[in-house]
Amino acid sequence: MGKFRTAHILAAMLLFASTASALSFSPCGSARECEDYPDSINASRLPETLRITLQQKLDSDTGLVFWGLQENYEALAIVKYRDGLIHSWSHENITKEQEKNFFAWYNAMDKASRSKLDSVPEDLKRTYIDANDQTLYALVKADFAIKKIYDRKTRTWNTPPQEEQFLTRYYLVHNGPVLEVNPPKLQVNISLENVHSQLERIFFEDGHSRIIEENEFKSLDSLLKKEGYYLPNHYLLEVSKDMSPIYKQSIADALGNGDRDAIRRNMAALDSFLVYADGKFFFSRPGPLTCPTKQLMNAYLRTFEDGLDCMENSYMTEPENVIFALLQDSLRAMNKSGELEKEIARLNSGDRAFWRILVTTLEIDDREKRNDVVTANVDSIKKIDQRDFIINRFYKGMGVSWNIQMGMGGGFSFGLGDAHEFFPSEGTFNVTLEFFPNKIGGGYNGRFLSSKNFDENKFQSIYLLDLYAGYRTFSLSHLENRIYVGPTLLFSDLMEKDNQESLKSHFGVGFHLGTAFDFYFTKYRQNGQLRLGLRLLASISNYYTDVVKGSNGGMLSLSLTPLLQYYEMRETKYGEN
């Protein structure tokens, strides 16, 4: 689990306890997960008086000792404590007598804690009060299945009669801070009653062993001699003072004064403290400066280490928020005055480009302007990890996820081949509807034509329906291009003038290809919206109809169509449209 392993385990148990449900507060989702809690606690970190072997515990214990498993664990009553008040009171299946006794115990412990507050230094008092948000008092019920009972006179394990193979125990549980006044110090009461295990152990009235598999129980000699194999239900652990906020505040003060030497001293002190803190218990979480802060600090102190090997294991607390803001202000000023450019001049070209982007982007909030800075400099970065870091952190491109275009417009069609005799140049009316997920989409474009050049009494009416697949070749802020290809459905009628009845009809299937340039009056925005535009479409379709002596050829069409577009956006990678 890395640094502060034990401290984090115990802190997690306390934090869990403060949010436990009224019915059950097992800290994990499965039996095997539960074993990670008590069995991860190194025996050397238990209080000295509790570092005993199982055999020593067996020899000194005077209560019932058995080998078995805990089948059920249930919280009958829970009090959560906050700022000197009961934060919540939950109970289930508890008798009036149990409730009375539970509150008598709770009130006595609470009164004893309060009586010590005025006898300790203010910082210790404040830490205790803050830590009370992680305090829990509970009455719990545990059910056990017993396989063997220990006979301490003969040092043997015996199978109990059937009526004694089930046991129920009740515990009063306190998880949370404990204040001592002589000398003043803060401890934490660690409780392991909330370990619900489906794996077998040796159970005492005040604790249990680590996991004991059945095959291990047949040969206990080696286990009985291991120190720390016995785990008490609860024990006191010393709480160390977290110095990391103090050092971070000193760093912030030195930043405000521009004292680089003081910054270096306090950063060294912080690092030394974090080494000392490994394995200690804290109510807060000691942590180094986060990776982004370290990176800016390296530029401010002019070491120019890119910090890409930093392992992020912390989060920004309030002192660090101040440090980060001060570093940003200082680096902006250094960049604006030209001081930073002089400092990075000694670096190679790739590192210069890396730091130039890193610092320049501190002054830019606009996404597109940041992208422009990255695009202008990133190709000069030679180290792959630096390049990837810059692209992933600072380049936030936006591309079209999908859009719908619809519109109605008009234009001209020109007949090719035999079609030219009837449609040398005819006005058209067209309707467009299409859907484009990403770059590839489809739709249709329908065009109506009416020829006046057939003869004095008749004319030819056709409807061309282009069904197509399309590809968006590029997409700029205001201009897009699409190319299309697909089948054309042709519906042709020979009509008499002043008569709505068709003299002859024909249906045919052809082929078409085309391209469209769409101009929009507004840019794409990050949130999807409607926008208006104009489409200039050029397409060519083959033409064949037997209503006019089996003529064939083609049809060239140009149209201008007002468009209504609805779209949604997605984040894109560098170099992706």
C-alpha cells in the first residue's frame, strides 16, 4: 500500500466506523477483503504491551477460548459524535434496559473526555475536537460457530457438545480519539470488533487471532509462537502531530517574501518529516506537495526538473492552494518580464519548448488560445513523455460528435447527353436531410424538375431522390466540406399541360456523386446547439427514362440551400479533427 500503510489502514477503519449503518458496519464487501484489515497491521506497530504470542495469550487468559468463525455481526445501537453533540442515534431490536445501559456507558465516557479539554494545550484540544467527527460508540452483537474449545488445564482442544456449538456475545465499542492530560497527548482507540470474518480464528473474549485455516489448526506450534498473532478487540495507539501543514504554510510565507532559501529549507524539512511519518498514526493525512505544485516549484527555483516521474499520492490542502496560486503569480511575472526566457535559454530546445508551454499557459484561460500555444511549440519537444504530458494536460480539442443537417433550397440542373434536349437549364427545388455521427453519415437530397421543352402540349416532370453515404473531409470554425456517393431513384412522368393526370410514368435506379460546402454563421461551441448556414451543393446523376423515347445521359445540379444544423461535441486528441 506504499507510504503510511498502517496509518492509512487504521484511519480508514475509523472513518468507516463514523459512517456505519445501524444494522451492520463490516468494513468490507467480502470475507477475504476483511482479512486485509487486521492482518495487514504489523505486530511491531502494536503497543509494546500487546506484542504477545498466541501461546502467551492462551496461558494468561481466564475466559472462554474457542476455535471457530464469526457468522454474524450486527450493530444494535450506534451513536455518532460531532462537536460535542450526538450527531445521530440509530438502534434496532434493542430493549429499554439495553438502551439505558448503553447511554449510561456513553455519557460516562463522553463526560470523562470533556473534563480533560481545559487541561491540554490549545492545538491538542483543537485536534481532538476535529477528530471527534470520526468517533463512534456502538453496542454490537456477534454470533459465533464453535468447532473446538480450549482446555487450559490440559492445553488441549476439545469438540463441544452440540448445544454449545453456538455462542452470542455483546460488545460496547468505542472508536475514536482519547485525550490524556499527564502528560498531554492524543491517542486513538482502535477497535477490531467490526471485522466480520468468514474465515476461522481463535477467539478470546477480548480479541482474536489472525486467520487460521483448518490445515494450520492441526499444527499450531509455529503459529502459537509468533509475536503479534493475537489481535485485541481494541487498543490505544499514539497519535502523532501532523507537521506537513505547518511546513507548507512556512513555504507559502517564504513564497510571499520571495525568499528562495527559506523555501528550500522548509521543503527539505517537509521531506524529512514524511520519512519520519511512515508507519505513524495521524488523524489527518500527511502528504507531500502534489505533482503540479512541485512542477511549478521546479521552475520557480530554476532547477527545471520536469517532475514527470512524480507519484501523485496526495491532494491539495488549503496551505498548498495558497502555494500553488503564489507560484502561478510569480511565474506569470517572470514570464512577462522576460526573466524566465533568460533562465530557460541554457536548456536544450526540447526542454525550452516544454517549459515555455507550461508557463505560458498559466496566463491563458481560453481553450482555443491554449491549443494554439501547444500546436506552435509541441513539435519542438523531443522527449516522448514530455510531449505526451503537454498534449494530455493542456490540449483540449473539441470535435463534432454528431450532427443533423436539414434544409430546403433551390438551384439549377443541366442535362447531359440526351437529357440536355429536355433539360438544358432548369430551375430546381430541393429538400435535404442527413445525419452524421462523427465524420461518416448518410441522408438524402430530393430534387424536383419540370421541363417546358418537350412539345407544345406535353412536358416531362421528374423527381430525383439521391440516397447517399457521406464523408466530412474537414471541419473549420465556419466552413465544412462533405463528399457523397450513392444510388439515385428517378421518378418520371409525362404530363399534358392543364391536366394533372400522368400520360406515362417510369421508375428507375441510377447512381450519383457530389460534394457540398457548408458555410455557418456561428462557430461550433462546446455545448451542443442549433446554428444556421448555407450549403452550396454540386452533384451529378445518371439519367434514363422511357417516357421520352428511351433517352439517357446525366444531370448536373447546383443548388444553394439554407441549413439548420443541430450538433453535439466531443473532446478530441491532438492532431484529430
